[in-house]
Amino acid sequence: MCIAIPGRVLSISDENTALVDVFGTKREVYLDLLDDPVQVGDYVISHAGYAIEKLDEKIALEKIAFLKDIIENEMY
């Protein structure tokens, strides 16, 4: 099972890759699978090194808050 975590685009290179911040970890992802253009500051969901969806900022922030809540209040 995979959990898709939104990441914020920090920079975009000439090779159509983006540096994305995912919970403080920076990852390089390919943008080749996205139909919509991506800009610095946008949020994307990535899997296996590829951005697979561009997210609206409000939705991305809601998802991030939800995931943080789960992590902080994990029940055993």
C-alpha cells in the first residue's frame, strides 16, 4: 500500500524535473506525466520519482494537516 503525500515544488530544472519538499525531505521528481504546467510553489503528489498529480493548494494543505494529525496521534 502507498500513501501519497503532497509536496511543495521548490525549483524546476531545464530537464523537466522538480525539487519537491515532502515533510522537510527534498526529493527530485520528474514532471513528464503531468498535463498541467507546474510552477514553483505548486503542490504535487509523486510516486516512484514522478509527479502524478498537481493539487490545489487548499486541498494539499488539508491533506498535509490530516497526515500530521495521524502521525502525532497514532493509536497503538
